[in-house]
Amino acid sequence: MEQVIANGLYLGAQYALIALGLTLIFGLMNVLNFAHGQMYVLGGFITYTVYGQLGLPFAVAVICSGLTLAVIGGFMERYLFRTVIRRSHREESTMLLAAATAFFFDAVMLLIFGEKQRGVPKIVKGVFNDYGIILPYDRIVVGVVAAAMILSFIAFMKYTRTGRAMRALAQDRVAAQLMGVQVDRYTMIGFAMGAMLAGVVGGLLVSITGVNSGIGGPISVKAFMMIMIGGAGVVGGAIAGGFILGMMESVGLTVLREYGDVTYLVIFAALMVFLSIRPNGLMGKPWG
């Protein structure tokens, strides 16, 4: 049981960090960013290049991943999504744009890095083996860093002027604008932060799971599952959804380890039942 809980907490921390970026973008813009998984993959490739190929420190590589994705996210909001939102009154337009950017990123990464799985040397060697728990030290480090980033994100959103402005936009865009919040500025900052979080977690996990150009879609699906569980656009919901999915995977892979992908079949079935009972998630409100 101790091993299952430890694995669930490790998975939950990294999943919550992935979901935070997606739910931040949705809360600010009411846009489901289908390219979120591809941003995660791109962050992994950047860390692979900077750390694995250029030999710079791992921390520097992860920071480069986050900053690069933040710049890309800012440009996407400013020159793509903002333009489409202003010129089109159909929500399908932003969904199609998000899907197009996902396919674009997939094609670019496939062209540059190919189909081969990429990985980097372990950042910390050794295995923790005590109290009935067996966990490599590198996973512990990644889990602790992810948890620290989640707490930092919560503090940023709660105590800083920028965070409060973005929370106001997410709650009522028109009222926030009437109160003097610069909508365009803070929307771009929020999109950049969401992309940055995806890039950072991709950079962290390339040292454990590796990365390839074909995993962006599955990562996006998991991110959508998490925000559906917790409630779209709700920061606390994204965190709760991440840890719930992590624990479900840990339990499922332990109990159903002999049946392979049956774990995810059970998880999807449980999610369908849950959404039929609570369509807005644990903490979410009706969309629109």
C-alpha cells in the first residue's frame, strides 16, 4: 500500500503541474488548448538538446524549456488566438486553431527530431528503499520540484498583482476590464505561463520517461481528463484532478498489472460515469 501511495503522489504532482497550465489558459480565454501536450513534448526536446547534447546543467536546460515555451505561448496568444477571437464569434474557430497548432508542432518536431525515443542521463542516481517504498531518487527529486512549483503557482495567483488580475479575468472578464485590468496584457501573460508550465514539466520528465514526437496527443488527453475531473478553469480543480488521476493510475497499474492497458479502459469508464453525475467536475461551474 505504501508503494501505491508513493507512486500515486509522484504521478499526481507531475499531472497536476501539466493540468495547471491548461486550466489557466481555459479560465482566461475559454479556449481548450489542444496543443498543450505538444508544448510538453517540445519542452522535453529542448531539455534533451541543452542538457543531453550541449552538456549544460539540467536546471539550466529546464529553465530554457520554460522560457522558450513562454515566448512561444505569448506569440501564439498575441498573433493567433487574439486575432481569431476578435474576428470570429464562433467558438469552433478557436478549437480548430488549437487543433491546427497541435498538428503543426507535431510535424515540426517530427521533422527536426524524428520518431526515435530521446532520453538524457539520470540527474540523480540511486534508489530509496525503506518503509516499504522503492522509488528512484530522480523521481523523488522531480516529484518534490513539481510539488514546490504547484505551491509557488498558488502563492503567485493569490498574493501577486498579476495573479489577482488573472483571477479577476477568469471570474468575470467584463467586470475586470471595467475595473481597469488590462485584458490583453494579462491574457497574454496567462497564456505564456500556461505554456511555460507545460515546457517545464516536459523538461523535468525527459530524464525519467524520455520523449518522442508522438506522445503529445496522449498527454493532451490526460490533461483534459484532469481538468474534467476537477472542473475546467478552476486551479484547485486542476490540482485535485491531477492527484486523483495519478492515484487511479497507481492503483490500477498495481491491481491490473497483468492486464496491460485495461487500467486505462477502467479509468475512462469511471470518468464517463463520473461526468454523467457531475458534468462540471468536482469544483467547476457551468461553462459559458
